[in-house]
Amino acid sequence: MKRALKFTALMLLSTLAIGGQASAQGKLVVSTWGGSFRDLIDEAIAKKFTAETGVKVEYITGGTIDRLNQAKLAAAKPESDVTFTTAHVGWLYANDNLFEKLDMAKIPNASHLVEQAKISQYHIGAWAYVYTIGYLPDRLPKGVSFDSWEGLWNPALKGMISSPDFDPSHVMVVAAKLSGGDAANWEVGEAKLKALKANYKAFYTNDANSQQLFATGETPVQVVLSMNAYYMQAQGVPIKLVIPKEGAVLGVDTMGITKGSTKAELAYKFMNMALDPDVQAEIAELKKGSPVVDNAKLKPEIAALPGVFSTPHQWAKQSLVIDAKLRAEKTGTWRKWFTENIMAP
């Protein structure tokens, strides 16, 4: 009897100790976009992380640049432990000393990262997507096709297309490529891009605005985020996505550890969990994006979707890559030029 009581007492003390440790660890705070992206992280990564560690995940949400600006203001006392952002904006965090240099030995699943997701010493890919041409087949003028990005310049599309106003890099780099250049010498595409101005009807400000323009048919052709297009398809909007022969413009959303975080070890565990092949496959299924590790096993129907890359050939041949560091350096210049030369009446 005494042994049983002693054992019970020891178990109780052990449980209290574990509970105390979990309480001491508190929570992991993740900075991310709101809405479906916050839900994606919570469903695919955070639940498994909490089940494994006992540590809850809380979120700071907001727009890409809004969160960057807030991180600058809070640099002395960071509000988050892990930050999700785009690859090129991640370079802005790194340049402002807002990210810790990563110890890749603490992220063993990162050994399977595809080359396109190895962004920097400070941030690495979490999932990928493309910006490509999406259209409503029943609204497309006769004779228009998108085997090439050149299709956007078809005069039959006058006043019918849209693309993001917040990031013109997609069409600017495409125009440069079609003019024999690339992102580094983007100026060679200026005349080409000016020739596209007549085909523009609108410039969307966010995913919801993009959805509205498609749903109403106001812009039946868009340079669209693939994930958003698949979401709209699920809502009954009959969008068709294509990958032009030059490739779709690759986007990689990344994660880094916020400089000064007191939960760095937990942050490493969280990032490693995000790159688990099963988690990556779940992200692909939930959001219709590309896994950034080469050992994720996708369902055939997911792997077959345009813009979902799961083989080395697809990554190499179907993606149009803009160097993330260059993109960070040029974003301001590109937005200014685009606003003055294409968006202005």
C-alpha cells in the first residue's frame, strides 16, 4: 500500500513538473497573414506542433509590409518568434537585422529543401505557388490562347485584363523576358509593358478584389495567384489556369526566426515540423501550393494541378524565377515605374 501511495505521489510530482515546464515555455507567437493563410498554418503545422510539444501557438496577423514595419518598431522587444513572409520581403527583414541567422542542423527536414526554397541564411521556404494566367473560358475572345505570355498582348483583350497593383514584378519580368532580358535588366521590357496598357481594365489590391473581378466577369483574364484561383474554383468560379511555355512566375512564402526571440529552440522545432513531408503534403492539399521538400508524397489529383510542382523537371522547366534578393532591391523602383507608366490614366 505504501509503495502504491509513494508511486502515485511520484507520478503526481512528475505530472506537475511537466505541467510547470509547459507553463514556463508558455506559447510560441507566429507572425503571418490573416484569413486562410493563418488557418493553413494552424491546421497543417501548429496543431501537430502543439500535440508534440504541449506549447500553444498564437498569431499576430496583418499585411506583408504592415507586419514588416511593426517588426521594425518592436525590434528591441520582438512580438513574435517565427515570421512568415514572402521570399523577397524576407530579405528586407534580414537586411534590417530582424531575423536570426539559421542553424540548419536544428532543422533536419530542411535537408530535403528544393533549391528554389533555399532563400538565405535567415529565411527558408515554407510552400510555393505561382502567379500565372487565369481566365474564364466562356468570356475569352475567339482566337486568343496563352501558350505563351505573349497572349496577354493580343489586341482582342483590350480592356479585359488585370494584375496586382501591390506587386508589378510578375508582368515586369515577363515583359523583360519577352524582350530578350530578365529581372536584372528589366528596362529592356519597358516598351513592351507600355504596349500592354490598353489591355488593362483594372488592378486588384488583394485576393478578395481579384476574386470579385473574376466573379463579376469584369476582368475575365488575370495574372493571378494560383492558390487564389484554386480557391475560386472550389467556390464555383470556372477559372482555367495555364502555365505558359516561358514558365509561371514562382513565388515562395518563407519562414524565419525573429531576432531576439526567447523561444528560438521551439521556433526551430516549429520550422522543422513545417517541413515534415506529411505536413508539406497536407499544405499542398489544403492550399493547392507546391511542397518545398523533395520527399513529400502528393495525391495524383493534386500533383496534376497546373502550378503545383512535385518533380525536378517541373521546378526547372515550368517556373520563372526572380531572384528574391534582387526583387527586394527593385520592388520600390518597379512599383514607382509601374504606377507612373501603366496605372496612371
